[in-house]
Amino acid sequence: MSTQTARRPADILVVDDNPGDVRLTVEALRDGEMQNSLHTARDGAEAIAFLRRKGKYGDAPRPDLILLDLDMPRMGGLQVLAEIKKDAALRDIPVVKLTGSQEIEYIVKTYNLHANCYVTKPIDLEQFITMVKSITNFWLTIVNRQRRTAN
């Protein structure tokens, strides 16, 4: 079976408290070859509610990929990552830490919590868009993994 016939639109959860970065990420993802379903959470607590289908997120889909910022209000990215990776129903979702921080301490903590990768956001707009497209292309088309449709 070819890759084209096997692919379905992916559900991507973007977790970031910076509206500008969310907008750029969403625009970069919408500009791709395939229309994916994009979902956003403004902070870590909202992301966990989405992932666990709590409250207004009762019908939320299970994401195929999570793009997660580091510093956010209410619940930071490291805390969200720890919650995801300790939950058997969520831990196999690829989590990409997409952040402005290049501090070694955060990089080490992120990988110790089993993030799939740590990517520093470029300042340049074109580089940012290229990076987001590369991340999603890698995790949603190149990596051979079975995407689950439900918990």
C-alpha cells in the first residue's frame, strides 16, 4: 500500500501560551500538502484537560502529535510532559518540545522525561515555518508508527 493511500489527516495539538507563536505554527501547518486537524491549548492545564477529554474537551480527538512549549502559566511544559509520559493511554503520542530556550538544564530535563525531541524555535519567520513543516513531516510521514484512533 502506498504512503498516499495509507495517510489520513493527523490531529495535532499545539500547546503554547504565546498567541503569535500559535498563529505562526498553525499557519505553517495549514500551508502543508495535507490538511491536518489542528487543536490548540493556551497552557498546560488546558492541554491535560484536552488529552484526558475533561469538561469542554469531552469529544476531543487523540492527537497524533503534540507540539509543546516550555514556559506556560498554570502548568509548565515539563509538568505536562511528565503527565503525558506517565499515562499509559498517552505516552506513545510523540511530544516535540518546541521552545525558545536553549538552556542545557531544560534540554536534559526534557529528555529525562522522555520527550521525543527538543527543538529551539528560530527567530526568523521563514526558518520557523520550515522547521514546523519539517517536524510534522518527520513525525507524521517518515516515522513508521501505528497511529491509534482512540484511547
